[in-house]
Amino acid sequence: MSTACGVYCRRPTNEYMLVAFAILFILLPLSLSACRSPAPAGQPTATAASQATANPRALAEYRVQWIGSQVPVSMPVASDQVIAVTMKNTSNTIWPAKAVADKDAVFVSYHWRLNGSFVDNYDGVRTELPHDIVPGEQITVANVHIVTPNKPGAYQLELTLVQENVAWFETRGADMIANPVNVS
């Protein structure tokens, strides 16, 4: 017994230690997971392996090599644009151009960033692939449809791929191709 702080105290017993460990190792992690805020749009919320396992329509791999893009350095505000992009399927998985029985289609799309933050609608317009893209195939999609932001500024146009209803490729570890664009 001790009254050093003016309070009646005693040493914890094994019973108290068990309760303390139960709270610390069982209840605390559960309560912390409930308090986490959701990830920002377009950011991964779980590992690619766990997401692929959770969604049978997901591709086995999300890998792309961006060869190049033909993006003007300047575009008008709130305008429709058409650009070209060349890419290579570096995965071991076919990218379906149309939804099939067990896989959703893959599209070329984009995001706009201003000062590092996403602007307007995170989801860019989808452009269909001309055909299924087999592993190792390089293709140029010459009709990628882009809608520019509603306000002028120095933006980054990030070109990416998306498997509709499943995932953005960059959330599964794939690269994007970023192009500086002055929207005026």
C-alpha cells in the first residue's frame, strides 16, 4: 500500500494484468480501425493482392509501360481535346477492350492536379481500347478524349488506365504518365 500521491494504491494483481492486456491487445486495435478516415479518392485502401482476391473480376496484374504521349503544353479552359498516348502491356494479363463474362473492360483515362491536389472530377473521361491488349503488346491510342478543367492554371494531366468497376491501375502499383499543361 502507498499513499504517495494522496490516493490509496496497491500493486496490480495477475487478474488486473490480464484485464489490462485484454484491453490493450484486443479492444484497442479494434477501436482504432473504426476511427480511421477513408483514403482519399484514387488512393489504395488495401493491398493489390487482397483486393484482387476480394474481387474475382479483377485482373491478375496491373502493369503498364508508358512509351509516350502527344499532349499540348497549352489547352483552353473547359474544352474537349483529343490526344494520343502510346503504352505497352507489361503484365501477364490480357487487358479486355470490352467487358467479358469474368472481367470488366480496361479504359484509358486521366486525372487533373493543380498544386499537387486533384481538381474537378477525379474520374476522367474513359476512352475505349481499340481491341484486347495482349501481354507484351505496344499500342498507340490516338483518340484519347480529354476535358480540361473549368479554371485556368498550371496543371498536371496524369494519364492512367482504369479497369471499370474494379480499380485504377495506379492504385494497384502501376505508373501514370504526367504532362504539364497550361489551361488558359
